[in-house]
Amino acid sequence: MEAALPVTARNKRPAQEEAHRADAGKKKRARYEFDDINEYEMLKEIGEGAFGVVAKARDHRTGETVAVKWIRGGLEGNNDGSGLLPAVVREAGCLAACRGHPGIVQIKTVAAGEDTSGDDLYIVMELFAGGATLRSELATRGRPFSEDEARDAMKQLLEAAEKLHATGTIHRDINPDNILAAAGGELKLCGFGCATPARRVGCPEKPVGMLQYCAPEQLFGLSCYGPEADVWTLGCVMAELLAGEALFTATEEDYMIAERINLRDDIVSMGVEAFDETMLDHVSVAGRELLAGLLAFHSDERLTAAEALEHRWFTGEEDEEVQEEEEVQEEPPAAVELEFPGFESPFAAPAA
């Protein structure tokens, strides 16, 4: 796959007049200032995303090793000719807004290569942990995280999400492939290609990101969702850390929705015991409480990242499991169907 990397030899730049003639007829880039991709030597490919590859590279000027996300056809990549430039600028802007946070990969610059790469664009970022992901970490260790290990990981991820959401942005694709993992347990969010400003109104849209981690409102095609969708995905990540396998496994959207509805009904009827049938029966009551809060079916009932960090699973308050077992349980409320304006659930009971 290394052969697919862009050529970035440090060619001599053309004279100013020659460059002017070479640029004749090309699209102008006056609104944006780009670094020169020829200043980076591509070393090897370390990952691949929806828009291109991620490569390990070396900055010729400083000798620093960095990660370069190569977006093919950054200006003219879309079939409709609209280009991917706005998406690249949005992703770079999101990363820049979160610059300095230890839980989010750090952006260095956006680069282009007029003389070698046409309309391709490149986002240059820090190279963290050699590009290893939480997905590869889970596969390598071959066992679930202990509860203490999961607590440390989730604290980092929720703090990163809290910072991201404070900028008015949602990630929309948090999953183990988009979480970088160092050997010492340090984690960073990456993969911001689907990031967008949080929206409360809009037209229906197709779900984005990895569908097994999508929140119910995303699967139903709504576009007026906010940070709550990221919280749901973090709940899926937490469950996967503790169980050693994905919480949801369906591959078709209808079945994915059914899985989420079944979990909702189990939580309504059984409370935290709903997770006993998902390889999470060993998790403390506090941990299962937090999971239920992160995976609340209705977005307005879901915890925020800030609220989750205040949960007793993190604060270390005394486990009240014994007291809860002694209390008289109230009759659980009846399960209700999801209600979205203009949408008729395929799982609703037929009218009499």
C-alpha cells in the first residue's frame, strides 16, 4: 500500500513566471494559506480512512516525525464537483479549536502540493503512539479492560468530549478506530472527518460514522442531533472495553435499531441488571448505572459528558449496592415507542 502514497520529493520550485503560467486556468486558493507538502517526506502508510490514507512522515525543516492525513481531490473530489475543501477546513478548524487538550490529537498545519499533487490536501498532525488505535490495543491484549483500566480510559475520553462539545462541535464518529492509544494507557480522540457543528434543526440525513456505534437518533436519519450522539458512542466504547467485544453487532440498519430498542426495554424493565446478559454482569452497580446513563435511548435523557464525569463511578463515592437491594423496588414504567415528528417507527404495534 505504500506505493499509493503521494510523491513528495523536494523538487526545485519553478521560477515565479513559470509558476504563474503553470497556475493559469487552475482554481484560485486565495482564501486559504497552505503549507507546502513537499516539505514532508512520506515514510509509510499507517492507516486509511474514508477520504484517503494517513501516513507517517518527516518534516524536512525540523526533522520531526508527524502524521499526515491525505485527502484525495481536496478541491474537486466530490462527484458533483463541489470539492472537499469545506470539509477539510471544517476538520482543521475543529482540531485547531481543541488545540492544547491532551485528549485530542494536535493539528500542526494544512498543506497542499500544486506542483506534485494537483487538488489533494493534507492535514498534518502530531504522531501519537505511532498511530496505534484502541481497536488494535483490544485485539493485542485479547481480554477486556479491568474496571479500573476502563475507568481511567473513560475519564480521558469524556474529558476530551467535554472540551470538544464546549466548542459547539460534535465528532459523530467516535469508535475504537478513532481513538489513539499509547502503551501507558494515554488516549487521544482522532478521526475528525465527520465532525460538524451541533445542529438542532435540519433535514433528514443518512447516518455517518460506524453504524454499530451510532445513536438511535442518527439511525433514524435525523440531522437535528447534538453532543448527545457522541455520548452514546462513548457508552458503546465503555461497554466494549469492559466486555472485550462490541455491544451492538447487527450489520443492517433495521436490526441495529431493533438492538437499541431491545436494550431500552431491558433497562426500563430491569434497570442496571439489563447489562447482565451482555457480558457485563461483573461490572459494579455504579459502572452499570453510568452505562445506562450514557446509553439512554432518548437523547434528552442521556447524560452529558460533564455530568458523566460527576458520576459516582468516577468520584469514588461508596457503592450503595447493598442499600439498593434492600429497598423496595417501584413498579417500572411501561416501555414506550420512540417518537420523532414525521416518522413512523417500523417497530410500533399495528393500530387496532
